[in-house]
Amino acid sequence: MALNPSQVQVRAGVEADLPTLTDIYNHYVRETAVTFDTRVFTPGERRDWLLSHPQDGPHRLLVAQEPGPAPLSGAPVACPEEAPRILGYATSSAYRSRPAYATSVEVSVYLAPGAGGRGLGSRLYEALFAALEGEDVHRAYAAVASASRPAGGEGSNTASLRLHRRFGFRHLGTYREVGRKFGAWWDVDWYEKELGGA
């Protein structure tokens, strides 16, 4: 039975999620140019990333899961095969490390293999932007990798392009052939969304 996006639970990510979140990310590392990482990670190597997204503040990690109880923070799941399946996650991360950038975030969504095309990316972004409403965040930026193309051409990552347009992001520009992965050049389109922060 197909899961309706409104049935999906969205919650803050916790340390017990790290193995699954790492598996999801590693899928994109191995199979796509969505991320420019070229080697897979262990959960231990991703722990600092997870801890850089607390449950409040401008840098968030939200997890979409099938209905069911959420794991306790840091607690191992007693029976992993009975735990609700994690379907994806969204983050708002530091845009740059210099202090003047503190009111800007970079956002991203990663869905588990087979979980795309069901509105889960939209559900995650709805929750993420709602969580950021009370924060001092002025702009959100998103980087969308696409196969290299002639200047002015449409990017190949159409699902991500549609998602960002749906949420009011506007295209700022394209870094052409900025990355090379799988023996091919990749462009990165940059998108911006105005948020309510001062």
C-alpha cells in the first residue's frame, strides 16, 4: 500500500538514526552526482555532521519516517526490523563558516532509494521551513547538481529543480563544469529563497 505524504511523520533526527541516514547518503555518493563526495562514509564519520544539526536553532535535521514511535536520542533501536522505516531527511546547514553568513543557510533533501515521486521532499521542506520561521535566518540557498549543458539550458536534475521552484526559490546562476564525477563534468545551479529573519 502506498503511503500518503500526510501520513509520514517528520521529526528531528537523533543519533540512533545515523546508520540509516548514512546509508541514504551513501546511495547518492555511489550512484549519483547529486553530491560531489566520491567515497562512502561510515556512521562514525558522519557523527559530527549529525551533531552540527541540533533540535533547535537555524541548523536542523528533520527525518521523514513511516508512522510509528521515534527512537530515543542516541538509544539503539531494540528491534531494528520493527522500527519505522526512515524515508528521507532534510537539513538546513551553515552556508559558510564566517560570522557574517550566520543568517543564511544551505538546505538539502535526500530521500531513500525508491521513496521519490510521492511528495516526501515537499513534506520535508514544509516542515523544515516551518521550523525555521522563528529563527534569525534571512536566506536559504540550495545547490542543485546537473549534467553539464550549454549556457542557458535546463538542468538535468528535474525533480530537485521542481521542488525548489515549488518552494519559491529563484535561480541565481550556474557554476559550469565545477565538478567531475563518474568521468563527466557537472554543473551546479544555485537557488535562493527569502525567509522571515531580520
